[in-house]
Amino acid sequence: MKALLCTSYGLPETLEISEVPTPKIAADEVLIQVKACGVNFPDVLIIQNKYQVKPPLPFAPGGEVSGIILEVGEKVNHLKKGDRVIALCGWGGFAEEVVVNAKRVFLIPVDLDFISAAATLYTYGTSYYALKDRAVLKAGETLLVLGAAGGVGLAAVELGKMMGATVIAAASTDEKLALCKAKGADFTINYSTEDLRKMVKEITGERGADVVFDPIGGDLSEVALRSIAWKGRYLVVGFASGDIPMFPNNLALLKGCSIVGVFWGSFSERQPQDNQKNIVELLSLHKNGKIKQHIHKIFTLETAPQALTELINRKVKGKAVVKVCD
Ligand SMILES: NC(=O)c1ccc[n+]([C@@H]2O[C@H](COP(=O)([O-])OP(=O)(O)OC[C@H]3O[C@@H](n4cnc5c(N)ncnc54)[C@H](OP(=O)(O)O)[C@@H]3O)[C@@H](O)[C@H]2O)c1
């Protein structure tokens, strides 16, 4: 089968298309024919050896796939050959076939197309867990989302709105903010040209945001923390800027706020049933038209390195997806 391999750590252009043998499954695994693979920030990190997960070389990146089950291990009871699924493989998704532990594979409804399906788990899974389980966001509260047109950011905008919050989307370009508006954001802030703290104060009448969703880190993080409301919840989601911020911890005291870590991958391992419940809820929200994946562009295995480069260059809005098999 064909795979896009990382044979030595480096930037996306170092990835190579190769023919590799079909992987063998263990008793608790399934083999999936990959129809599509979502492109996520960890793919950019994993090929540069900058991610917490370090598969042995050579490997194909690609952490979430949609596809059809080809083979089922003897201990797997809830899945069968021919099932349409989405799966969290961690890596290996930029390939025609991938082996995944059955507990990370979820059935999808027939009306969910493979491209949209491949853009569901990482982003909506993370943002739903962040807002619902970690922030316990309530209707009527104000949610500030940084990097709001990115993968997890745009999902947070949509989910925050669906949960009844007033959503302030913050991003680096007006074009990105227009998409956030279309996804339901009530207010927008362009942090390349506007003062984030001043704008949040103006929008919230000096009160600040009840929940801050931060997937980017860097210099903006402290500004955003200073813009939080009394008893606010600051969600540490990621560091797309490449810079892990250090907070003066008196800010937590002064604001009476909580700084809350969000590690969805670990949640899905430690609390698989809670994660499963969230995924079922997300699929139902999609079915009822409450959420809709925004597909930036569809790439092929051959052009997948470009998708990763666009992610690095902050060009992707919503999700890029690689179409693998017809
Ligand atoms: N905690 C978890 O469980 C979890 C789960 C999934 C992802 N994550 C993390 O969340 C972060 C975002 O992931 P994502 O898939 O949403 O990525 P994404 O689609 O690339 O979005 C990231 C956003 O960050 C902003 N950004 C600021 N500086 C950047 C830089 N130097 N390079 C790239 N983007 C930059 C960009 O928005 P502007 O141009 O508007 O600033 C971009 O849209 C990553 O760090 C990822 O590892 C965490």
C-alpha cells in the first residue's frame, strides 16, 4: 500500500511517498481502509520530533482518519468488516491502510461523508471536552477564543455559540474573523491590529471574559489572562505559536480565576467512556445541523505536505483534509 512517510525528522517537504506492506493487526485492533485523514497541528510537530508522542522512524503522520473496516481482531466485538468509522490513530493516517486499537474507533452515521468525518475527532473532541467538561461553560457567559479560525478554535466558536455563550473570536486577519462571524461569533477582535485587552473590556463592559480558550500560547496569553472575569476559567489548550507562556501567578489570585489544563488525548485514554459519550453527542449535534466542519481544502497523499506547510504558515481556516482512497 501507499504511504507518505517521515523517514528522517524535518519539515513537510522531507516527507516521501513509498510502497509499504499492509500492517498486521493484533487481537484488539482493526485494519481500516483510509478514505480521508484530517490534518492537525500535532502532525506538524510529530514529523519534526517536537511532539510528546515519538513513533519510531519511518512512520506516516496523520492522527485521525475516516474509512472502512477491512479486518477485525479476534477480541473486537463492537465492530465488523465493512463498518464506516472514524478513528484516532495518532499517526499512520497518511496511508491507504492503518491499524488502530478498537477502543479508539467509532462508528459514523451513513449521512456523514468521509471528508467531514475526518475533520471531527481532534478538533470538536478537544473543544467540546474543553468547554463542557473543563470550563463548564454556561449559557449567558462570555467566551473568548484565541486562534479562533484554526482547527480547535473554530470548533470552540461554534460549540460555544451552541452552548449559549456570547462568543468573542480573536484571530490575526479580517478574513479569518469573517469566517468566525459566519460560524456564529458575536464579536471579533483582530489581534494583529487591535488591542486585545482594551477590546475585551469594551465588549464585556469592563467585566472580562468568563472563559478564555487559548490554543496558541506566546505573548497573547498573558494579555488574555489579564482580560478574564472574576471566577473565570482560562483553558490551556495548546502552543501553536511555539512559545509556552509563563504567568505571574498573582493574576490567578487577583482574578479569583482558574487556569485549567486541557489534554484531550489523555482524557480519551483515561476516561474512554466519557470520551465516547462526548463523541456520540458531537455526532448527534452534526446530524441535527448544530455543527458543521469547515473544510479549508482537500489535499491528496501527494500534496499532503502542502497542507502541513499551510498549517505552519497560518493559512488554514478550519480543517485541511487529505483524501486518500476513493
Ligand atoms: N490540548 C489538547 O488536547 C489539544 C488537542 C488538539 C490540538 N491541540 C493544540 O492546539 C493548538 C492548535 O491546534 P489546531 O489543530 O487548531 O491548529 P491550527 O488549525 O493551525 O490553528 C492554530 C492557530 O494558532 C494561531 N497561531 C498563532 N501563532 C501561530 C504560529 N506560529 N504557527 C501556527 N499557528 C499560529 C493561528 O491563528 P492566527 O493566525 O489567527 O493567530 C492558527 O489558526 C496546537 O498547539 C495543538 O497541538 C491541543
